[in-house]
Amino acid sequence: HYTTGETKLQREVVGKQKRTLVSHLYLINRALGCKASLRKTNNLNIVHYYLAVCLSWMAIYPLDETSWFDLNSWPTLLKPCQTLELRQSALETALC
């Protein structure tokens, strides 16, 4: 990390990154909500898979601070993620 040793600067950088991510998530949520073909959870495509992976990373990292991330804030993003998690292949992988 390029701010090693400068904890105030680290906090500022991380805070800015979180605010930017939240802003982008609202935009993506709204855009998906406007595009009927992307709202259909029975018609998932590569966009849904890509977003699900990105959202998973936001939900678990950084390890010490994920309270800022609540997928319920973006319901249009939440639905396809729930659909993907309930697929048989995902359930089988989770058991490994």
C-alpha cells in the first residue's frame, strides 16, 4: 500500500474509495433497474456474474471493515446475486 505508515492518509484514501464505490453501486443499481433484460433473474448473463463476483469481494474486504457494505441498499443488484447463490452448482461448491 502506497500510504504505509501514514494512518491518517490511509483512512482518507479508504474513505474516498468507499464513497466512490457506494456512488457507483447506486448508479449501477439504477441502470440495471432501467434495462428490463437485465432485471430478469431467470435470464442471467455475464454482466450478472461479473457483478456478483465484484460484490462478493466488497462484502468481505477489507477484513476489518465491511459494515459500510449492505447489498440490501441496492435491491436490483441483490436479486441476481440471490439467484446465483441458490443455483445448484453454487450450493454444491459452498459445501466443499
